[in-house]
Amino acid sequence: MKDIKRFMSPLRWATVLISLSLWGTTPAQAQTASPAARHIQSYYQQLLPTIQQAGRLSVRERDRRFTPAISSAFDLATMTRLAVGPSWSSFSGAQQAAVREAFARFIIADYASQVSDYSGESFVVEPQTSPEARGGGELVRTKLIQAGGRTVTINYLVRGGRVIDVYLNGTISDLATRRDEFASIIASGGADALIKRLRERTESLLAG
């Protein structure tokens, strides 16, 4: 069975920032950025105080502090359903609720376990978005600029004011990656196996 820790690799990049700005804009221009772009900017700004203190905080404390920002910025219920894919309709109501909870807790725990210090990165958000036909929302383009000048593109699909997918290198869908991984777990043990695996991985991350 493949490790669920891999599912969060696109999102993990987004939590190693050290400074925030709107790509190629003056402060006045930044005020005219699209609502979706401002949503991503606000999200990073909410994470920043905890990231600045990450080295002095336990993984469980980082998890506690990250929970409000991540829960607000991401449509975790929709992301869970899309990540599970066609099998979602075969789950009972109780199983769906349990998967949603386990999935959300796993995402936040993975953030908390990965953010431990600064490495000189900066993060920029392009102020204007473009329609995204695949998800019926807006694509917010961002860049992670690492020490040494290497740039990683991370795009966010925002629908209804919240993130529903993340694209690493601009094109690799986080949800599509998860869906492939989840399929093998569900095929071998159904919803209960997925719930169990997500919970186990979350506890392992928080034990840190």
C-alpha cells in the first residue's frame, strides 16, 4: 500500500514561505486583485505567525493553530468527495462523515508536521485569475521562490470563495493524485479501510 503521506506533497510546498507579496504589483494595484487571489493571500498571512514560531512549537500546537486558517480557506468537504471519486456514492452517510473528518484532520496534521523552520523562501501571488474549465472555478497562480532562485509554480483552484484543488508545477492535480491512491485502499477494504488508514497516519504525524 502506498503511503498516504504522499498525498499532501503539492500542499506541503505552500507552507514553507517566509514572506508574502502580490506578484508584480504596487500596494495600490494589489487592492484591485481578484477576490480569489486575495483569498489565497489572506490564507498565507493567517499561517505566517505560526510559521514564524514553528521551531518553538510542538507539532500538536502547530496543528491546533493551523486548523482555523486551513478549515476556512479550503472546502474540505468538497475536496474529500472529489478525492474519493465514484466510490463516494457507495459510502453510507456515517462513513462519508467519518471520511470527511479523517481527511480534514490528516491534511492539517501534515501541514503541522512539515513546517518546522525557515529556509529563505518567498511566496508571490498573481493578482488576476483565469477561468478553470476542469473545476468550474478560478485558477490563482502563485510561485514559491526558493533559496538559490529556484521557482516552483503552485496554482489553486478556487470555487465559491474556497480552495477545492491545488496544482503543483502548475498542472499536477493534488486531488487526482489522491484519487489514485485512495482507489487502491478502498478496493481492498472499502470506506472503513480508508478511514482507518487516514486516522493512523494522522496520529503518526502528530506524534512527530
